[in-house]
Amino acid sequence: MSERRGPTEAVLMDAVARRHYLLGESKVEIASALGISRFKVARLLEEAISSGMVRIEIVPPPGLDAELSERLRRAYGLRHAVVVPGGQDVRSTVAQAAADLLVELLTSDDVLGLPWSRSVNDVVGRLTSLPTIPVVQLCGGLVVPGEDGSSSDVVRRAARTAGGRSHVFYAPLILDEAESASALRRLASVADALAHVPTVTVAIMGVGAWRAGASTIFDVVSPETRAEVAAAGVVGEMGGVLFDADGHPVDIDLSARIITITGSQLQAIPHVIAVAHGADKVAAIEAAVRGGLVDSLVTTAAAAEALLALAPEAVDEPTPSQALPAGH
């Protein structure tokens, strides 16, 4: 201890600390029970911590890196940041965390919007309950080898879980020509479903980087198109909405061939939750977050650390344990 105390004072401090921290008694209750002032109770509690008699340990919630989550949220001004540790089945872990966040946030007043992406498909597969809300399809479907479910399938599964209405349409995500895409958008089934996009209050989206293996759209278009899109400054896409290094939507020739919401519609959704991780996606994630396309983020510890290194005013703040006096 910092100051040697007599045995009676030490016993009193121990009694005060046990009553407060173990039994949950208030300072007023302790003062009344022990016949001392509440100011002395407060002083004894402070000294119990500074002397080392009481040591406070904060245990992170299982499956989450709470400290890193908060650092990431503050660094980018996110509404919510959920960071999970890495592991062998990190894709499943991230999807479960995103599903839990969605269940926690959604209310009966919300309308959920879902695009096609591998990560969104994973999240929907882990939803076990939702409020009774409508679910709106945000883009056309894309058949991806090894993935079970199209865009309309994802929306219907989420709607079944919610017990609400699904607004779906059957159209491919990408067409060979802009004229064909324009004709599809005019179809009643497609137009009717997309007419509900302005009602969406919460959307959960994947983030693709404009590189091989990091975007399903990149992987299916021609090498010439890939080069044209890159030359236009595109670094990533969300649900088929292309964006640049500043997180600004980019409208180019490929955009006219994609059946999806517009960049302005994406920006107008009140709460966009992004589910994304991987070293090859960090730059795209950072651009989307910094540009305001993303309001909340679910990611891994490795990606979070990389994002913090890119943050404009990233600083290494002391952890709560580091901020305590030595020996605590």
C-alpha cells in the first residue's frame, strides 16, 4: 500500500470495499451501517483502489474486441463499430456478429434493404428472429459458384424470418448492354420493387474492392471493362454502386449496365451497415466509411487495425488498464 495504516483502519477499508463492490451497497447505506460519514466512505473507496486493495479488471465480451471496436468507432465517427477477433472461420464469426447487430438495432418501424453479396448472404443465413418488417431487394441477382442463394432468395429468406412482406424482382445484376438494362428497369416487377427503395431505413451491405477476388462484379466483367472502371478512379463497390477513393459514387458506362440502386439512393438510406474484412478490402472500406456511404461497420481486428492506421487523426490512446496507476 502507498501508506501504512493501522489495523482498524485497514479492516474498515476492507469492509467498505466489500460492501460496495461485492454487495452493491451505496455509499449512504455503508455510512449508515458503519456509523461514519459518506465522505469518509468515498475517501476509503478511492484509497482502496489507489493502494491496490481493490483491483478492477474489465473482461471483454466474448467474441468481440470491445476496446478496438470503440477506437474504430471514434476514429471514423461511426454510429456503431463491431470488431471480432480473427480465427479459422472468420467469415462465419463476422456474419454472426453482423446478424446480432441487426437484430439488436431493427425495430418494428424499420424497412430493411438487402443487396446481393456473399457477406450479406452469410448474415441472412444466421438470422433467427426479426421484427415484423418489410424487406426490399436493392439490386439484381448474380450466380456465384459455391454460394447458395441469389439476391431475391436472400430477401425472401429475411422476410420469412421477419414475417413481413418481401419486395423482390427477378433480374440479373449485370447485363451486356445499357439498353437491355434500361428495358429491364422499366418492367413492372422491377420498377415496383425498386419503387420501395426510398422507404428503406436500414441496409446491410458488403464492400467489394475493385480487384480480383474482392468483388463479384469485378470477377465477372471483361478485362477491358475492369481497366475502364479502374481508369475512372473506382476503388470499390457496394451492391453494384461504384465509388472512388473519396467514397463518392461514380457513374460510368458499367453503371448503366447494372440493375441496382443509384449512388444517391444509397447515400439517402438513413443507416447503412457494412460487413467487410480482409487486407485486400481495407482501402475500399476506408473510402466508403470516410465518404459517408457507411454508418456502421462489422469487421475483423486485423482490418480494424489497418483502418486505424489510415485514419486522418489516428492516435494510440492509452487503454483503460494503461491509464490506471502502476500495479493495477
